[in-house]
Amino acid sequence: MCAEAENFRNPLCHVQRMHIGIRGRNDECGQPQMEQSMETQVDRSLTERELGTLKEFVENTLRKGGTLLLEMYGKGNQHLKFDEDLVTEADNAAWQLISSKIKGSFEGHCFLRELSQDQINSDECPRFLWIVDTLDGAASFQAGMPVWGISVALFEKFWPVLGFLYLPVTGELYSAYAGREALLNDRAIRVRQDPTVDNESLVLVYSRFHQDFTSTFPGKIRNFGSSAGHLAYVARGAADACFLKNVTVQDMAAGSIILEAAGGGITYLDGRPFHVGEFLDGRRIAEPLIAAPTDYQQSFVKYFSRL
């Protein structure tokens, strides 16, 4: 274990956590219930020094992963609409690099993708849990289009600690301390402050959006092919809002942390709050979501009707 990683064995200070990572349990009827006690929400956490060192470590690791993926970027078989072999090779290579770096440096840390549902629900679940998507935007990656990246989130006892998204082609490195500050290449970012909807407003959507909705939205509608990228663009104010559907916790974890730290939030279309922690069991999130500046989601939803 490296010297700087030794610091992460013994988290010291106490802080209150955001709602993103609330751990879901089932009631006596088998229905999911959320733990709301202050004891759950206030827990030991990392010191400021430890957070800073951990942030630097992850960012360096993501840059190395991005360099590796760039060697395969855009090299999909041109005779195929989607080169699954290339995507699998790239994903496995990035996963091996990133997971080995973290496992080799932080004793006792685990990855969500390596745990069973029973392990996640047990009292023996590791304190520090990493949620990693080594290739968000795979279709764009294999086709040579620029919006794809690596997203990484760290949770402590099911509460978010840090979120990262690295877009290697554009060099954008997003990071966030949960509930505190979101950064793009170490400069603070915020969601758009003007909720006015006009012909210059921009909403980002998922790839099958046109099959689900009709629209009277007066602005622009775009899809760049990366769920995490869309969340980051809303977080830095490049887009007003984004719609998401059929995503997983790997797609959402890091982007959710970044968005909320930048002043945004994610809800279902009827206004119910969305919690990433409810989907740690690997279920796809089939119901549409909207990400936008906090309390302004309905300002955009009203322009879209379900088919």
C-alpha cells in the first residue's frame, strides 16, 4: 500500500450526508423502505486532507485510464453498427487498470460490480464502496464520436463521498465533494441560474426519447450519447436539463453527485425525488427521470407528453 493510501484506513471526522445514497431495505411485506434516522445520515467520514489526497489519486488514475482508452477510440469495425468486441476489450482494459490501482492502494475498499445482493444487504458490506462505469457512451466511443468517458463514485456506508467523470477526448475532468462543491478541471461549476425557457434553451435526451414523448419545447433537443456526460453538462450550465431512462446505478452514481453539488437535482417526471441508493441491486431504472436545477424540473416537464 502506498504511503498516502495509508491515511484512508481510519476515517475520523463526522459530517451529514446527502440523500443520494440512502440504503434501501424491505419492510415486513417485502416493500422497499428507506432508512431515515439521523444515526444513519451522520457517520464517520474522511478528513479534509484525506479527501484531497483521494481526489488527486482518483483523478490521476482516470487520466491513465483515459490514455489507455484513447488508443482504441474510434477503431470499431466500420462494417458493424456496433462493434461489441472492441467495446468489451476497451471496457475490460480500463476496468483492470482502474480496479487494480484502487485495490492496490486502499485496503478494504470494494467495488459494487463485484458484490452480490446478499453481500450488499449484509452487515458485512464493506465500508467504502466504489461504483465505476469504465466506458459510459460506448456507442460513441467505438464510432469515433467524442462524448464518452469514465465515471467513478465513492460511497461510504451507502452515503456519497466523491464523484468523478473524465471525458478523455475533450479533456474535461469533473469532480465533486458530495453536497459541497462541483468542479470542472478544478474550477467551480454551477447549474444555470435562469429558469426561463425560450428558443435558446437546451434539453438533452436519451436515444429512444422520440419513441416515448411528443414535445412542444421551444428550445433545442440534443442527444450526445452519454448519460453521465449529459448530467455533467447540466451541472456546468451548458444544458438546462436532461431526460434519462433505462439507466443503471453505474450510469448515474458519479453524475448524480456532481449535479447535486452544482445545485441540481434528479426527480421522476411527477416530481418524486430520485435516490440512486434504491438501485444498488443492479435493476435498470425504467421510469423516465429529469435532471435540472433544483426545484425547476417541472418547468421543463410540462413541454413533454407521453406517447
